[in-house]
Amino acid sequence: MKISFKLNGKPVEVDIEPSLLLSELLRDKLDLTGTHVGCDTSQCGACVIHLDDESVKSCTILAVSVDGRSVTTVEGLASGEGVDGLHPMQRAFHENHGLQCGFCTPGMLMSAIDFAKRHPKPTEQEVRQWLEGNICRCTGYQNIVRSVLAGAAAMHAAS
Amino acid sequence: MSQIVGSQIVGIGASPLRKEDLRFVSGRGHYVADIKRPGMTAGVFLRSPHAHARLKSIDSAVAQAMPGVLAVFTGADLKAANVGGLPCGWGITGKDGKPMKEPPHPPLAQEKVRHVGDAVAFVVAETAEQARSAAEAIVVDYDMLPAVSGVLEALRPGAPAVFDEIPGNLCCDWELGDAAATEQAFAKAAHVAHVSLVNNRLIGNPMEPRAAVAEHEPTTGQYTLWTTSQFPHVVRLLMGNMVLGIPQHKLRVVAPDVGGGFGVKQFHYAEEAVVTWAAAKVGRPVKWVCERSEGFISDAHGRDHVTEAELALDEKGKFLAIRVKTLANMGGYLSTFGPNIPTNLYAPLLSGVYTIPAIYCEVKVVFTNTVPVDAYRGAGRPEATFVVERLVDIAAMEMGIDKADIRRRNMIPKEAYPYQTPVIVQYDSGDPAGCLAGAVEAADVAGFAARKQASLAKGKLRGLGFSTYIEACGLAPSRIAGRLGARGGLYESATVRVHPTGHVTVLIGTHNHGQGHETTFAQIVSEKLGVPFANVDIVFGDTDKVQFGMGTYGSRSLAVGGSALARASDKVITKGKKIAAHLLEADEQDVDFSAGVFSIAGTDRKKTFEEVALAAYVPHDYPLEILEPGLEEQAYYDPVNFTYPGGAHIAEVEIDPETGVVTLLNYTAVDDVGTVINPMIVEGQLHGGIAQGIGQALFENCVYDDDTGQLLSGSFMDYCMPRADTVPSMKISTHSTICTHTPLGSKGCGEVGTIGSPAAVTNAVVDALAHLGITHIDMPASPNRIWRLIQNAMLGRAAE
Ligand code: FES
Ligand code: FES
């Protein structure tokens, strides 16, 4: 079936099987491989994207359900080239060593941005609780937490 | 965080932000699962649902005829094509002088399946969905056999034989140390501390599942395999040479961005061989991406020991001897390094940071109907540390000695290095007492008694746990490894290619999958050659680009690969001096090199590194008999010894006796990793390593059903990974002594966290429960386990 939606600010139209997951649509059909798949039980959060500005696990929703809506992936965050063009949260992860292998990072970023929008001044404990749905095997979370705190501050300083 | 500009020289000891970050935070990493090739097909493995069964027949007729299906392959097809078994890279020798039992490991099961997840067939179709449907339509007739998953059960008389030809399931009965001297020491001991423990089985679970894409060009015979590997060159050698019979120059193996490894991706896996072989058979590229639940039953697992250990002490609490008996689970086949882990990487670390005159260790390596067991971050060394550090605590408790004190009393003094242990290894440098002093201070051990009182007032139990540990890493000195059974040398290689503009490309045989090599190695070159940090790029992970290398595991990248890089850089300087001497019409001996400038001592004549680089490539008047054009140097570095990082970790926990829930309040680590190249990255490695150790101590447990051999912890719902809200913020610092035999003095930091932490956390939990007479708890110290221990202890008290 045909659906149309906004993807990273641009309109797209695709013809898809009704059983296709959003994560599969993004990765396999639209070549946006920044969204990762780390599990098959909706437990890891590597696949988090924004649907109408709210973070959701793209492995848990059918692609057809985004018809008429707006999807943002990690590829849609930066506003320009290079480090200078990064979203404040991407930059915070870079500046606070909030990533190692980078596999969990897109999901972490998308979760963190959603959280930070609604929590301008979060505590460490709030950040840790929010990220409970995103697994990282590399960092021990400490620098991710630091990154999210710094990113939240930067997002609200910028606005 | 320091803001460092890439146009500067950024050397050793600085913390520039990572070069690799930009592509990852932008979603532009390039992982195997992201790869698309023209005409690409999808492959799916059909795996055994049974732990142990005879394969009577496989009927794939229906599957073959399903829409989109291109082929179905089974073990019989591989056998008919003369595909070899997966090799084991390390052979060990038993007490009786006989080699270990080494049964075949076919990439697709033949005759029997030996664990849940053993691959039975491989389906190739146009889409993954079609391949999955077809796999479900394959009819396998299994003749079920009784299965055995635990080591104790596997060794019982009459236990089911995993291999018909190996009744009793014993792969090897191995030993290390001096049994007689140990016996004597125990005979005169004033006190003997004893522990029976289980080192829990773990699943490494890097966040990127394994994957492979392969293609074949029939006109040239060229194969390419993209795989999630920590050591692509070794995969090329093992798979090309021993499994598929592909000449090395016709096989390119690429490991692009890899989403974490932790050992899980340092083996040559069956799937790599099957996918590569199938690509040639179907004449189109084939892609296989492991699902997470599939990874749980096909990634090699880690740990899984059952151990009895004793420590003999004199009346003053001095250690006299250690005696250890371990049963180690190998699973249903020997994985690439499997038998090496619970033997050579375990027993030689039983001296810990202590002077222990006599040590004897016996290890029975055992087959079971479980996934093969191999290296997982730390690999053997966390198990050894756990044994030693638990024994030390038990001895302290029983003898009424302070737990920090008993350690200090027995530590190898700083001046006593190099220190020869009774179990092969010679530690080159270290300062365990210095690390402990630092950790005691940083963890405010002095204030612990007051904190414990405060907890008690809230009805909570507070405990403090120490772990002072050492590990052997930087795998490996080939000479020692060879004596211990390694079937290949374990050096590392680096090429420093200076371009005519003075920019530098490094080709290195290690593999970066989160460790930050693109940054750290660029710092080494920037410092050595005096070139701007931004002008250095690191290339790895492609056998067509990089000379042979051994890859990344065993905390070896900096200690071995970084050493090769330092040597290759030195060779560049040596040749640069020759070129500069020619340009400046001076004697080579008179040329100095510092911070990117070649100069003649005592004169103002000089040439910059860029000028020399350009001259190297556009010469027209070289003295060709002594100077070749070009500026590119290579070094292969084989260390003379392991490196020995170590440190002191202190964990502080609070337990709710009503629920058994443990809260890890504080974690302090002071580690000796030798020269630190990038402090920010080292700290990150420690955070991650410690979190994994905390996972083992408190949460993670791979459990098989004893009767059926079914994996009970087969998803993230049942296998409890550390999460952001269950791991504390840690206090990390370093107290380094310099490695005396690596060119940069670095020891390695990848595994220290995972090695030191399980013992620290467990000791803290036991400390909190000590007043109940509890001296040991097995990992993970789950609420259920703790609650039961408390209840039993209280019942016992009431009965007394
Ligand atoms: S891939 Fe979506 S939660 Fe794991
Ligand atoms: S950075 Fe590797 S999983 Fe998070």
C-alpha cells in the first residue's frame, strides 16, 4: 500500500507491504541506516526515532502507521556540516565521550533529545531513569549521562 | 573537556575529542548490516531447537520450492564439497602429556546437533522474510538424546556423551604449578581458607548483532566477506586456508565499523564460512544478519566455572599457598580460543598481586550440550581474580584481620619487581600498595564505619568490598604463547605511509570497535613525527588495504599494535634523517629531529617534515645506492612479555534485608595501566569494563535447563543487562608504573575494569552480610539469592 509522510523535514511517498516495520522501512527501503536494530524484543532502544516529535522504538511500529505523520531520524538532527553543524545533543555526546562503538548512539540521541525537550534541567537520577530503555554495552552509561545533562543545558541555552 | 585543535600536534597524554565520533553521532557509521550489494540475497540459518539429537533426515523439498528461494544447504552439502571443520587456534596438553581431545566442528551440523542453536541448514532467498518462511518449512527428523548442560553433570559416570567418541566428556585434564610444594605448604599452615564457587556463565551481547555479507566474482575467483569481526586477517587465514580452501590472495575480509566486540567477535564463526561458500554457490551476494535471540544461542558464551579453592596462611596471615580445582565448561564444540581461556589465561594469574610461594591448579575442561564457551572481556583473568580475592576476604574474616591489611601484608612490594610468580609469568612492574592507598583515600574508607551506622539506622546493611588485582594482557609474546599451545604467533603490524604533503595514513592490523584507535593512534603519530593531529588517519579492518595483523583482543591494541606503530614511526624518522642529510648536504649522524623539524645541530640549517616528505617522492638526484625514494615504513612487533595492568577497586553497597535488593552506592578504582595516551578514552574503557563486571556480579546470568538443555535466559527480558539506572557513577583514577618492555610504556586498559570489579562487588555484598555468618555468595548476587541467604542464616541462628 502507498503511504506518504514527512521524513527529516522532506515529503516521501512509498509503496510498502502492510507487515513492514518502520525500522525496516527506514533501513532497507530508504537507506537511512543510522537507525539501528539491536534486538528482536523491543528491549534495547537502538532503533529509537521521533514520530511527531516523540521518541518511539521504530522496531515496534508498523511502517503504515506513519502515514500522514512526521518522522525524524538521527540523520535529520544536524543543521549543517561537520561538528559545528551538529545538534546540541550530538555535540554534547562528542564533547563528553558519550559513545564508544557508536551502535547504541543514534537511539540514545533520539531518546535524550525527546527527554531534554521536556526536562530543561534534569537531575542525574532523572536521566538515568529515562534511559532505562536504551542499552549500551560499551560506556557504562556514565559519560552518556554526562552528555545528556550537557546536551539538555545546551539545547535550552540555545533556545 | 579540553578543546584541542586538530591543526596542532596532539601528543601522548592529551585528551583530544575522538576523530571517529562525527560519523557515529551523525548516523553515518558503516556497519555490516548496513551493506547493500547489487543483486544481494538474504540468508537465514535453521537452528536446532534441541540440545542433543541425532539428525536422521532433513527434508527441504517443500522449502526449496517456495517463492523466492534460491537454495537450501545442509551439512551434507558442505561435506560433499569438502568444506573443512572450524579450527581451534590453541591446543592444550593434559597432565598425562597427551593433547586435548579435539573433535570436529562442522559449520553446519552433521549426524548430530550438540546444543540448542547448532546450525542445521542455511536458506538463501530473495528476501529475508522468504528465507525465514522457507526455513520454517524444512522438516528435520531428530532422534532426541539425553542432554547435559552443567560441568558436574557432564562428568558423572554414565552422563550422555556430547561426542560419541569421547565418553565422559573430558576434553582435557590440565594442571599448572608445583603440587608437592603446595601440599607441603598446606601441611604447615596455621589457617586454611576455603571456598566453593561458581563463576556464572555470561553472554557478551555487544549491541551490534553479528552479521556477514559475502560475494564471489567467478571470472577472477575473488571472494569478499564483510563480517563483524575483531580480527579480519585471522578470519581470512582460518577460513580461507582451513575451512573453504580459498587462496589468501583471492579472499578479502573486511570488518568495517563494528558495534562492540568484548571477545564475542574474535572467533571464526561457522556463519562466516557458510555465507561465503553459499555466495559462490548461488552466484549472488548473500547477506545474513543475526537476530538478537539467535545471537543468544550462537554467539560464544563466557566464564562458566565450578571451583574449589583453598588458601593456606601462617599465624600472621601471610599467604603460604593456593590450591585450586576448576571444572570449566567448553560447550558443544571447541571455539577458536576456547581451551586456552580457563587454563593459560586463568591459572597463571592465581598469584594475584601477592607473594604466594606455592601454587597448584587443576582444570578439567569439559564438553556439554551448550553453546561453545570462549573469551569474553577479561577471559580467564576475572575468574582467577575472583578466586583469589574471595579467598583473601574469607581468610581475613575467619582470622579477624582487616581486609585492607591482609592485602597490604601480602602484596608484592614495588621494589620487588620484576617479580617471578610460581606460575610461569613474570610481572615487569607495578605498585599494588600504591593503588590500594589511592583507592582507600578516594573511597573514604575511613568514613565507612559511620556510613554503615547511618545505614543501619535506616534498617539497611552496608558493605565495603576490596579487589586488588593484576592481569596479563597485551596478547601475546609469541614465544611464551607458543610454549602454552598457541598455534600461531601473536605479534602486531603497522605501516606508516607518509604522503608527499606530509599527511600520514597509518595501516594497522588491530581493529577499532569502540576503543578510539582512530584518535589514540593518531596521537602517537602526531607526537612521534610532529605532524598535526588532523593530518593523520588510521586505516584498519580490510585485508586488501592492511598488511597481515592479528586484530584486537586481550587488551593488545596499544601494547602490541601501538608498539608496532611507534617502531614504524621511528623508522620513518630514521629515513627522514637520511633524506634531510642529503638535502642539507650534511652527515646523517648530525641530523636532529624534534617536533616535526630536521635540523643540523649547532646551525640554523633545517628542513620541515613536509619538505622532507615532498623530497622523498620527487627526487631527481638521490644517491640511489644508499637512499630509495618514498617515505613509508612498516614494523612488526612481537612483545617479549605480557603486560601486567592491575589496580585496586573498592565497592560500597547497601542491602535491603527485607527484599534482598542491592544498591551499589559507590565504586572507586585506581588502576595501573602504564603510560596513558588519552586519559579520556582510558576512563571510558574503565567505565565500560567495570559496568560489565558489575553486570556479572549483580545481574547477568546465562542459565540452561538441566534436563532439557534449553537456554532459559534467551532474551534481554530474561538476561539482565546493566542499565543506566542500575550502574552507579564511578570514581576512576590511574596510578601508573611504566611497562618496562613496550616502547611507549603502556600496559593496556580494555579489560581491567571487568577483571577487578566482580570480586570487589561480591566482597562488598558478603561484607554487608558477614554479621550473619555468611562468607560467600555466588554471582549474580540477585535479590532472590540474597534474601534466601539471609533467611537461612537467620533460621540457622534461631536453631542454635
Ligand atoms: S531494536 Fe528496537 S528496541 Fe531493540
Ligand atoms: S557505544 Fe557501544 S553500545 Fe553504546
